[in-house]
Amino acid sequence: MGRQRTKPAPTPPTTTRGRRTRDGLILAGREVLEQQGWSAFSPEAVAQAAGVSYGTFYTYFESRDDLLHHVVRSVAGEMLASSLVSPDVVGDPYAKLMESNRLYLRAWDRASKVLRLVEQGAAADEALRQIVLEIREFYVSRATKGLRRLQDAGLANPDLDPRLTALALGSMVEQVAHARSSMEEPFDEDTVVDHLSRLWASAIGLQGAPDEGWAARARASAGTASD
């Protein structure tokens, strides 16, 4: 059954010093995960990395898993915030699409080490699974709303189901980000952003995108060459 807890369960800190110590443990936990991996992730290692005592760890967290969930939520929140397109990017839908893809790739690069560990553990940990689903839902919902706005404005194919399309194209971007950061694909950021954006735009029939009407132009060029 395991050893019963003899101290009250941790509660969120109410002082500046307490919040700073707790945040320092979360940051140290992330550093241990990214630099040493899951096998080294322990209360002792995290406390040492944060420069606090072993007992201090249990002042703020129930267990290693409790800290892990806080680390993952911190990483997820940072990723979502850093991938939001600035309101200053207005006007051209294709420019917004490119900026969104660029920010996502950069956010993924920063979070990828933790996210890969999370996805491995999500099958056995319902709390981690829910975090993964929340991250995916954020991006799918955002893309769904964006595509629906383009359809309503007559700028994208109205026959596409917005959510299914967002899920399919978002999965494409996610897998390319994974391949680029984890499988050492040699493509630079500008090339990846350019191709992902063109593929996305072509898939939804985005008006005004660079590849719009390429087939007609190719046919016209072939006709001119044969004259």
C-alpha cells in the first residue's frame, strides 16, 4: 500500500519567496528532464539542481509525478503563448499563415524534449494524456476558426470540413516539426515555413496564395512553347 503521508498535502505558496522557490523547482525539473532524461528525474536531483534541500521539495510537491505535471503545464503554457500571432500581422491571410507556422516551429523546438517524454508517458498517465489533448485542441480549434473565417469571406474552399481539415493539416505541421528537430532533417527554417505554408494554402484553396492557379499557368506556358 506504500507509506502513508505524515504531512499535510502541499498548497500553493502565498508569499513571493514561496512562489519563487516553487517556480525554481519547476524550472530545475525541466532542466533535469531536458539534459538528463526521465531516468534522472527525481526529487533529489531536482532539489539539488534548484539549490534547495530535499525536504523543501515536498513542501511544494506531492511526488515526482506531481512535479512532472507542473513542468509539463509550464512548458505547454509557454509553447501556446509563444506561438500566438501578433495582432500587428494584419491583412494578407497568407502572411498570417506563414507567421503562424514559423512561430509554431520555434515553439516546438523549445518544448520538444519535454513534449516527446510526455507523449511516451501519456499512454499510462491520464493526467499527461489530458495535457497532450489540451495542447492539440488549442491548435486545432484555432485553425478551425481561422479556416471558417476564410470560408465565410470566400477565400477558401467552402466544401472542406473546417475541423477535419485543421486536424489533418495541423498533424502535418506537427510531424514535420518533429522530424526536423528529432530526426535531424537538414531543412532550414525558412524552407520549412515556405513549404508548409504553401502546402496548407493549396490544400484549402486559399485565394491569393503564391501557388494559386499554377496548373493554369503551366498549361498556358506549355501551349506557348508548342506554338
